Amino acid sequence: MRDAKKILLTEKEMPGQWYNIQADLPKPLPPALHPGTGKPIGPDDLAPIFPMGLIQQEVSQERFIDIPEEIQDIYRIWRPSPLVRARNWEKALDTPAKIYYKWEGTSPAGSHKVNTSVPQAYYNMKEGVKRIATETGAGQWGSALAFACNLFGIECKVYMVKISFNQKPYRRLLMETWGAKCIPSPSTDTEAGRKVLAENPDSPGSLGIAISEAVEDTIKRDDTRYSLGSVLNHVMLHQTIIGLEVKKQFEKIGEYPDILVGCVGGGSNFAGFSIPFVRDKIVDKKKTRIIAVEPLACPSLTKGLYRYDFGDTSGLTPLLRMFTLGHNFMPAPIHAGGLRYHGMAPIISHLYDLKLIEAVAVHQRPVFEALISFARTEGHVLAPETGHAVRTAMDEALKCKQSGEKKVIVFNASGHGHFDMGSYERYLSNNLEDYEYPDELVKEAQKHLPVVPE
Amino acid sequence: MRDAKKILLTEKEMPGQWYNIQADLPKPLPPALHPGTGKPIGPDDLAPIFPMGLIQQEVSQERFIDIPEEIQDIYRIWRPSPLVRARNWEKALDTPAKIYYKWEGTSPAGSHKVNTSVPQAYYNMKEGVKRIATETGAGQWGSALAFACNLFGIECKVYMVKISFNQKPYRRLLMETWGAKCIPSPSTDTEAGRKVLAENPDSPGSLGIAISEAVEDTIKRDDTRYSLGSVLNHVMLHQTIIGLEVKKQFEKIGEYPDILVGCVGGGSNFAGFSIPFVRDKIVDKKKTRIIAVEPLACPSLTKGLYRYDFGDTSGLTPLLRMFTLGHNFMPAPIHAGGLRYHGMAPIISHLYDLKLIEAVAVHQRPVFEALISFARTEGHVLAPETGHAVRTAMDEALKCKQSGEKKVIVFNASGHGHFDMGSYERYLSNNLEDYEYPDELVKEAQKHLPVVPE
């Protein structure tokens, strides 16, 4: 009997708590600041946009936080998710490395995003919130929130980055199937959207603009709260169920990974996947390499500055200390819409600053090359965002081929690409261009960073 | 601790053999006949279109047939698949029934079809076949075969029913991602296609026409064999892994289903899911109700005649004894493309004739109503084909609500609907019509049934 293809956990083995790295950081996380006063914001500042349950998690210093039973119940629709040995791909790459992937694509919305949309909708429901507004890039987040809101009887309005809205009509339909309303951003429904459209009627949109619209929508309505699919601490917290499962799964087979790889846009799938292993680096002095992969078209970690900046384009959010390309950054229309964000989660930024994690930036054509290589050996057609992790996992496996090292590499297969076949078509028909974000634009955009007393 | 949401099997518990119901039939299956002679066809007649490994399985009377290790290896990418308790849906339907679904949508191609495409490609590879031609309706089969051929290094040509080709461009892209070539049928690549186009340039195509094209393609080329995704005995055989798993899963929780429901087009997902339970009816005199659900627009079991007919439109295939609407049947363009077939698998037809299974026919709008109800409670967005099973499972659960009976209902969730969102859009925007196949046309079509000595 050969080794198992999939390392599975039973539902009883599913983690019952999320892990909060704030309890173990060697240096505390820089606080979010009020843009008017420059002072750290408190729970009251956030109360108009988030329910208190999530605000408490945002600032909690507790190491482990219980996952309510109602949330676990929904997680069990698809969790625990499998850790899979990519043996066919190893063979095709002719590498001595062992490659594993954590497969988050079996959730109803097709990605890791439901790990946080479900608790977010839950805590809103507990506090009587009737309506949630949000933004979405590639549509992964919007559909995940639509799925979760529907389960808890909450109305859901999604501002979807226009270029993705046009490229991915089926994502909108998925949201509508779950009862949500989804419109392209910039829209005429908000001041923020109208302002962008006045300046550039053909704006392809960006996550920053869409966030501005959703936040404005929230502020203007008493019955509405806002929900963010990435960046914030409580989002990273919810996603740790991924990495906690991966740790248990490696324990089951008596292995420990040498290299972890995840893609980063706002940072949530990468954070959730890797943070339990970052803890081992801090607490147990493990030497694991943990690599965040971003697009060269949107290189916030590798080219950005570690400064306070707004989370959105219009400057409506608190200031977050993060690696940023500047909040007025306008990303190239690459096909990994979920990675087109100017900043990076404060937790990820902090871990990168502390050199607990690494970062690399890659082009989208090599990403699709890796996606095709993976699909033709392991079968699954993954999302373009995920492809960034696939590319770097492949590069590390090919380095092992050179060196002969039998490293254990694991990447987070954060979502499937069933709604992204248009980008596969562009690649397969040789119509996909690479974009590298120019250094001059980085410098220019960063001139507009908000000035805060530090 | 509440009961598990999902009943899982380990990879070691995955069945190592397929079950062949031919060994247990109370009355033998009527043989396939040669259209020229009216005599039962032998292996040699089939050798130009199928590899001998599959021909042997087609006629085998062995009760259990080993699944080669190379095939099990690939099955393990997604198998064993979960049996899931639809507790949220039960609650929404307010039924005392227990509803389970067998979830086949986690495979790389998104449906049960890979259960047979993998062994079919394998046996072709073993006999040195370099190229396989096939047809596909909704695209589920074409993508499943593309996936499998790619893994065994076989070239793959898919004739896709034109209406689906146009409605579902992402299905084609999925096939191309796995390296296959996919063209709309009727095409100009074959005599059969050109003949149809000459009579009706706007023909939406049908499975029958597409089969004619693929068979003709095969016959004309020495390096090519044909592959069929449904109807034939060896296809039903491969699919029994579904039902064998379901039996083990119910054994694990000490339950036995009262009602099994599956959708039928050619019959393969229904057969694979239910045949191990049909055996229990034959051998152990179990009283299980086993219900095949078909579209009212294509009611082969409920309105067809049990006669010998061609499997394709042009009359290239052997004659199969089956419930049929006539091989020149032209189905209405309903959205469950995979169910638009004039006939029914001989095994299913035989079991229906022996009253071991039941059949019902439903309209597509109530099907989508059920799909939405399921998606909004259990999350998964299922294929329109699968929706026929969802509808009938729902109807049976609602009957239990009336009667107060706590029946155990299980349906086969044969595939996801990620490539079918266009049909969800039509339903959600109230643009979906129901079609009922007219009795006159049934009578008319059946006048053209081939005359064979019986």
C-alpha cells in the first residue's frame, strides 16, 4: 500500500479555536491611527462600520479564540479541507522535493474566503445587523460573503471592481444565486464612485475604489455594516484555521514543511495558511522558509514602503501601518484581480518587516505556465491568484532538482479557477501580457502618502 | 457532539473493485445487435471503435472487477467522495426526513464523469491507442475525458453539442486547459455533421448527432478509438464506485436509505449511484425506492418505447434495446444539456422494465427552484442536470412533511454548476421556459425505429 494521496482530518479533528499571533509577536503590531488626530483608534471609532464582536477580535491579545459552534457547523460543509501530495506534478517536474497543496477550493464559494465571511456574517447577525456592504476584486470575496450573509438572513451589497465584473459575469451570478446584489465599481451609487467616474469614465476600478464605495455606503445607512475580506487582523485570525489544519495534517504523517508558499493580495490566505508556522519560528526557533508571492504588477511588499496609509482610495478608512504602493495606486489590469491591492495586511507587513517571512514578485505569464503544468498533472484548475503560489512552489521544486535536496514544499491552493477561464483563454491563445509596475510610479504614488505623527 | 455533517471514507476504504450487476440480474440483459444482420454483436464487431479491455467489461458476467492500481491512484485525487447530511436544507423544508447527498462535484472536472473517463483512457493507453474521439452534451463528459486523456498522454477530440458549446464557452476552455481539442457539433469535419448542416444550418445539435460525428471520426482513422460517457455497460460498471462508497458510508452510520434519487440522461450517474442498491433489492429483497428523474422535455423512460434503436442519429452504432424517443429525436434546448439524449442505458432500461427502479419526469423551472433552495441552505451550486435529482429529493422530503414519515432520502449530487451560471441567470431573471415533449412527436419519431427481428 503506497502512501496516501490526501492527508485528511475528521470533523472531530477540525480546530475548535483560531490562533491569534498578536499574543506571540516579538514586537507589538503598530496600531491603526485615526486619520484626523493621528492617535490610535479605539473600538468606538470602529463601531459605525463593524460589529463589536469583530472589533474585539481585531485588537485581542488572546492567543486562542473559540470558534462558535454555529460557525463550526457551517465550516463542516467543506472543512477540514484536504492536504494533498502532488505526486504527479513532482514526477513531471522531475524533482526530489515533496510537494503538497492545501486544497481550499472545495468550499461552496470555491476559495478560502468563506473561512472569514461566515464568522463575519455570524457576528453581525448576533448584533442585529440587517445589511452588509462590501467590495470584491476577482469576485472570490463577494461570493463568499453572499454565501455567508444568505445563511444568516442578512442582505448583502457587493461593489465589484469593474474590470473583474466585466471579465467574470459568472461570479456576479454566483452572488445573485445566493441572494446578494452585485454592481460594478466605480458606480454611481456613491460619492466616491461618482468622483472617480467624473475624472475617468472608463476607470477599470480597483480594490481601493471599491472599498471607498462600500465604506461610504455603510456610513450613510444605520442598518448597514461593512465587511472586509482581507487586510484586517480579525480576517487573518479567521483564516488561521487553514494553517492549524495543515499543522495537524503534517503531524499525522510525521513531516514538517521546509518551505511554505502562498499568494498575497491583501494577505489573508497567506496569513491564515502560514501564521501557525510563523509561531513555530518565533516560539520554537524553526527555520522554515515562508514565502509570500505577489504580482510584479502590484508589488507592495517587494517595492512598497512600510508606512501609514489609507486602506482605500478616498481616504475614508483608519490609517494602517503597512507596505504600500500608495492608496492612489492604479494597478494594471492583470488577471489575478484578487491581488490588485495597493497595500498589505498590517500583520503580514509586520512579519515581513521582522524578517519572519520572505516575499517574491512574479509575472502573470509564468504564473499561467505553472497553472497549466499543475492542471495537466494534478487535475485541478486553480485561480490566477493561487497561480502565484503555484509558480513559486514550482520554482523552489526546480531548485531542488538542481541541488538534489528533498525539501518538503507546501503551498496554499486558495481557490479554483472555474470562474477565471477567460484568463486561461487569454494565456492559451498567447494574448496575455506581463506588466511590471514602474519604479517611477512607485515613487510618485508614495509622495501622496498621508503624513502622520510617528 | 452532534452527528457529523459529512460521512467520509479513508483512501484505504475506497472500493478496490467495481460491481457488475449483469452477474445478479434476474433476467439477462438483451444483447446489442448488429444493425445489418440483426444478430448479437461480438467483441470483433466492436474492436474498431473500442479497446478490448473495455469490450470485455461490456459483456462480462463477473460480479466484481478489480480496479487497476493506476486508476485507483488517480481516483484518489478526489475519491472517496463525501456523503453529506443536508441538515440546513431539511430545516428550511421543515421535513422530518433525513436528506443526504453524495457529492461528486469535487473532482477536477467537477462531476462523476471522471469515474469512467479515467479507466477508459487507461485501457486505451494500455492497448497503444494514441487518439480518442468523443462527443459531449453540456461539456461534463468532454472535460472529464480531456482530463483523463491528458494524464495518459492520449490526444483527445471532442464534438460538443452546439447549443452547449455556445452557452458554455468555459467548458471548452477547461478541455483546452487539459490539452484537448473541442469543436461545435454538427461540424463540417464529418459526413454526419455536414449532412445535418445541409438540412438545417442552424441546428442546435444533439447528443445523437455528436455521437455520429465522433464514431465516424473514429472509424475513419486507424490511430483513433471512440469513447462514450454514458449508456454502455462498461460505463455503468465504472460508475458503481459511487454507490459502493455510499453503501459503505451508510453502514458507517448504521442507516440504510429508503429512497435513492438520481437524474438520468444516458443514465450513468444514476446507474453508478443506485446499482449497488438494486443488487440489495434483487439479492436481499430490500424495498428501497430507486427513482430516476428525467426532463419532461426528454422523457425517454416515462414516454419512450422499450425497443431496439440506434445510439446515435445517423445509425452508425449497434442496436441497443432501450427506452427511446427514436434516434431522430430532436430535443428542446433546455439547460440540462447532459440529459438531452433520445435513449437510455440498456441496463437502466432493463431495470426499469423489471420494475426494480421507478422514473419521474420534471420541468426545468421547478428544477431551478430546487437548485436555488439547495444552494441557499447547503451552499453548493449544482449543475442543472443534477437539479432534476434535487427536485425529486425535495418533493419526496415534502411528502414526508405531509405524512410525518422520517424517511432517509439520498440523492446523487453528480456535479457542480460553475459552468452553468448562464442558465441560473435565465432562471433568476425569469427567462427560462418549460418544454414538454409532445405525445404526437413521440409517436412520429417512433415510427422511424429500426425494424429488427426480435
